[in-house]
Amino acid sequence: MAGAIIAPALPGIHAAFINTADAELLTRLLLTTPALAIALSAPVAGYLIDRVGRRPVLLTGLVTYAAAGTSGLYLPSLPWLLGGRLVLGLAVAATMTATTTLIADRYAGPRRARFLACQAAFTGLGGVLFLLAGGGMADHHWRMPFAVYVVSLAVLVAALRTLPEPSRGALIQRDAGDLGVHGETHRRLIAALYAFAFGAMALMFVLPVQLPFMLEERLGASGLSTGLAIGSATFWSALASLSAPSVITRIGRPRTLALTFAPVVVGYLLIGHASTWVEIFAGLLLVGAGLGLLMPNVAMWLSVLAAPQVRGRVLGGLTTATFAGQFISPLLAQPLLSGGRYERLFQVGAGLALALALVALLIGRGADHGVVEEHAPSGGLEVVELPATGRDDEDDHRASGEEQR
């Protein structure tokens, strides 16, 4: 939600630069331009993570995040603001990919699943807090939400003190190939998971980009109330992320993937025809709860399909797919909004969610357990790895061994 922090300020930004050519589209692109930079640079970030190291990429990303994020406090025009948002995207690509790779390096099996779920949940809860803060600030001045990005400096200090670089020798590397994935089945599955992440984020980002304008038009919403609305979807998404490991254990990964999109169908239909706050919040609950299952499921799935020596690149691909979906969202939505037809936009979104749910069910019916579950087929990738440092080495190794037995 790094880009969505300024969502409540979009109407104010548009009003401030109303005389700029294509101001309406450019204002919306402020929210999604970071996603374009992330999508383009995440493969490079993944390569650097595997070659240079996890820690240097993470620390550089955090410093750049603060500098670029706060640039909206003083940059004088929409084109300059878009430039600052591009640099912010580079920082997010480095930070997100390095963080997920470090989690996959240090934990295995059930502990990895729980930690990835916590990562997604804290991302969501942070989004709630920052959206609310941004909403309140936007009611005073549209520039004020950009100040929220300075919080990354506190994370930088914590990372400097507590996150050493993992030792490459401590990670078990069973596959020496360039891609580090076993067989064409895994390659196809990885590509399919990227596609699901792309579709889910294109759907999710309709909310911070389009909802502020719809709420202002239909309900006369303020910046704070818009932040509350979008933040509620993020809150329900965070709670759903925490439940993801238990849901996956009960019904399996493909069915969890289908369950991700099924509530979105109902939620988007409800939002599209909503005329009251109750209908809006009910629809946002369904959308958030569904999409909250996505990232823990897909990130864990990919982490057990990729060898440690190329894990940064594979997870960098997930970052690319995620933010490419965010960037393309307003471009796909704009033709559907002619004449302010928000109903049509959300109906099309519901149709896309239904299609993704059905495809996920088909994957579940045809998937081989050796691919879908958390162990590789015979001769494939070994997914046990030892963390480089810390007190959890022996426990994680034992947990992974028990899971494989």
C-alpha cells in the first residue's frame, strides 16, 4: 500500500493542478506510477539480491524510500511529482523483494508459512494506519500525506541493528541451474501464480484509485472518511492473511486461491450499486477478506518452488506481477468510466474475479500433489534450508524435516 498512502489526497491534488493538461489521468497515475517502476525494476532487484546480498539491497531501498516518498512535500508540478513517485517505486521493489527473500531464507515449512502470513498482515495493518493518517492530513492540505513516508527511517535503524546478511554456505542448494526450478510443470505453475497475482492486484487497486472519486460523487465523502473506507478493506485483508496458513492446511493451495476471488465477485457487485455507507463497507469487507488470502499463499508456494540461490529472482518476479497489476489497473478502468459509469467498472471487475476463481478450481482439479504441496517431487528441489544466523536454526531444520516425512 506504499502508493495508496496519498489516495485520500487525490481530489485535492487534482484541484491544485486543474489547469495541467490531462490532469485527471495524471493525478490517478500518481498512485500507480510507483507500481510501474516496481514492476520494471523488481527483476533487477532480485538479481542484485542474489548476487550482491540481501542486506545491502534492503538498506539502500529504505533510505531511498524516505527520500523519494517525502518529495511530494515540495515538488512544484505534476510531472515532477510523477518523477518522485517513479523513484519511490525503485525503493519499494528493493525493499519488498529483499524482505520476502530474507524470510524465505531464514525459515522453512510451517514457520515460513506463519511468518509470510504475518508479513502480509502487518503490511495490511500498516496500510490501515497510514491511510487513516493520510486521510486526516489530506483534509488540511494535499501535500501533508507525503510526510508519512519518513517512517521508513525508523525501520532502517531497526534493520541496521538486527538483520545480518545470511551466509550462503548455510543455505542448502540442491539445484545449480540458471532458473533453479524443476521441470516444465514448475515453470508453468510459477507463471500461473504470477498471473493470479497480477489479476488480484489489478482488482485490488481499483479501490484506492477509483473509490475516492466515486465516494466524493455519490456520498460527498471527506478525505478522512475515504481513508476509513479504503483502510477497512486493508484491515479485513490483514485479518484474512493471518488465517491463510490454517485455510491452506484445511483445503489446499488451489482451493485457497479460488476462495481468494469468490468473495470479490459479490463485494464488487455490492460496491458498484451502493448508495449508502453500509453497502460500501459490506462490499469492502468481502473484497478485503478475499484478497487477503492471496499473498501468503502465492509467496509460500513460490518459495518452495525456487532454489535458495535464485530465490531473489523468482520472488522478484512475484513483485513484478503484483505491481504491474497495480499500474495497469487505472489504464484498464479508464475506458469503463466514461460518463461516470462506476457500476460498469465494478461489474467488469466482478466478472474478472469470477473467471480467476474458476481457473483456480481447474488448477486444483488437475494439479499433481508433488507440485501443489510443500515438497518437491523426487529429484526436484529440496526445500529445507538452514538460516544463516539466529537461534531458530535447529528448530526450523527439524520442522522442515518433520514436514517432509
